[in-house]
Amino acid sequence: MRRLSTRRPSFALLPLVLAFLAHADFAQAEKTRFDLMQLKAPPGFQVSVFAEVDGPRMMVFSPGGALLVSESGEGKVVALPDSKHAGKAERTATVLSGLNEPHGLAFYEGKLYVAENDKVRRYDWDEANLRASNPKMLAGLPTGGGHSTRSLVFHGGKMYVSVGSSCNACIERDSRRAAVMEFNPDGSGQKTFARGLRNAVGLAVNPKTDTVWATVNGRDWLGDDLPPEVIVDLGKEGGDFGWPYCYGDRVPDSNFTKPGDDRCKNVIAPKVQMQAHSAPLGLAFYEGSMFPAEYRNNVFVALHGSWNRSVPTGYKVVHVKLDDKGQPVGGAQDFITGWLAPGETKKGRWMGRPVGIVFGGDGTMYLSDAGGVIYRVTWAK
């Protein structure tokens, strides 16, 4: 394989390519047709359609229990109430529109926070009418380049916002890129909490470790099986996770390191490694009681699916068992499969592409699919 240069001009067109691939989800949504019979879950689990939404991404429950979903391609946030607990959204209510690629959503002290491509804003929340108003600009975020999604989560009275890299593999000039930023809830006190994270998309709090964990998408163009995708624990103090100098479990990237360079020895190792190019996005820790015992105290991850691989991979939901201290026991195991068309080995025809995962108060899983569906996963055996 041709050796890649570390000089930025070599990647001049790559942000445009990656941006096109990211937006392909939104264009594909109208063409995708879901087939529940094709989806395979463990015995006893039932997968149903909760709602049909244009290119859904991340989700959050409002204080009153309505499911909110970001529609990045549409520039909207919508609410999907199910006040009668019928297992299907009653309607689709537009919460916000005219936004710049909204992605991450969170509620904190009764306010709605929305992470757009270039900023985070806070809104007053009207539960009765499912509306957000009085936007307040909290933080400006770097924009441009191939990774446009911005995720956010609150933990320990702080707001954490992820910003992906501006490139496939390069040395960033802006320290806010390829990082997770920390803010006070009002947007003040900005600092880089964790760096060296090429594209941390999913953010969630591990209830056992009491720390923020993240899914990280590795670089492309190192072949079908490198580098592994990872899940990382950002820890109490954050730190350096290695990109672009290292990948996987502190393996030096020869495009950015020389023989004898020991910088990778000091970076933080991942908690879980998965098949390269699977594109892990949303993750959620299961704290409910609906699922059988073997699925409790697990972390579930949505694998969006590959594009930079000769044989497609991903396009499924996996889970990783955790011990009593919240540490992984073994690797990722399949939970729901079937979004990749049977027998597809070349271009990656897909029925859908999983994105976000949240759990309701009763332990039900809600899963967004960029193909235009919100699935509801229950256990009833």
C-alpha cells in the first residue's frame, strides 16, 4: 500500500470526500425500506418500529418522558411522544428547526442543550407543548473538515462536548479538534479534557466507574483490518489517547512516528477494541431490569457500518459485558444484526445504519437508524 504523507496538502480533498460520505445517510433515508423479518435478535427479544423519522441521529428523553431525536440533515430536533405507553409514537412534533446539523442532545436542570456543528445552545423547555424557546449561545465550536457531528453529555456538573478531527490523519492546528471539551453548564470554563481522539461520537456515563466513556472511529486507508475501532474511558482527569501518532492499544502509526519513538507508551489504552471500519457511534449502559440477567450491566454500541473496507462490516448492534466494577469482560458480542443485505460483499448495500441508543425508564431500548426509523427493542419471553 502506498505510504501516506503527513503533510496536510496530501489530504486536501479528503474532508470533502468524508463530508459526502457522512451526508450519504441523509440522502439514502428516503430510499431505505426496513424489513423487521431481516433483523435478528437473541430469542425472547422483540424489535418493532416506534417511529419513522428523516435521518434520525442522537436521542434523549425529556423530563416528562418524550423521546427527542436530532435530524442532522434536516436541521431539526423532533419529539416523539408516547403518553399512553403504547410502544409507538403518537405523532412527530417539531421542537426546533433551521439548525446547523444538530446532533448531540441533553437535558440538564430542566433545560434542553443542543450541539450543532459550530456551537452549543441552551433552551427553555416547555414539556406541555414539546417546544424549546429562548436560545442562549453557550460555546462556539470549530467547524469544517470531514467530521461534522458534535455530541454532548453532562457529568459531575460539567458539560462534555466531542469534536472530531478535520482530516483522516493529520496533526491538528486547533487543539479543540480530535478532542472532548469540558465546559461549565453556562459555557464558561472551556478546556480540552481529552485529546488524541480522532472522532469520538458516542458519549455516555458508565454508572460503575462514574466516568464518561466514548466510542472512537479510527483512521482509514490502512487496509481492511487496521486500525481497530475502540471504546475508551475518559477517566477522572482525561488525558492523551494517542491519535494521530498511535492507534488501537498504543500501536505507533508509522506515518507519524519513527523507529524508536516511544511516545505511544504514555498514552491511555482503550477499554475495548473492535473490528476496523465498523464505525461505532452511539453507546449506552444498561441499568434497567427488563432484559435478562446476562444483558444487564452491559454497554451496548451501535455500529454504523463500513465504507473504507473491501468486505463490508458493522451494520449491527453489539454489547460488551462489564464486571461489578464496570470493566469489560471479553469483547463485543452481536446483539441485533441484519441491516447489511445478505450475501453483500462489495459495495455495502444496506437496509439501514444504526446510530444512537437510549434506554427508557422501563428498560426498553430505542435505536435510531439513519435509514429513517426509530426501533423499539423489548424482551417478553
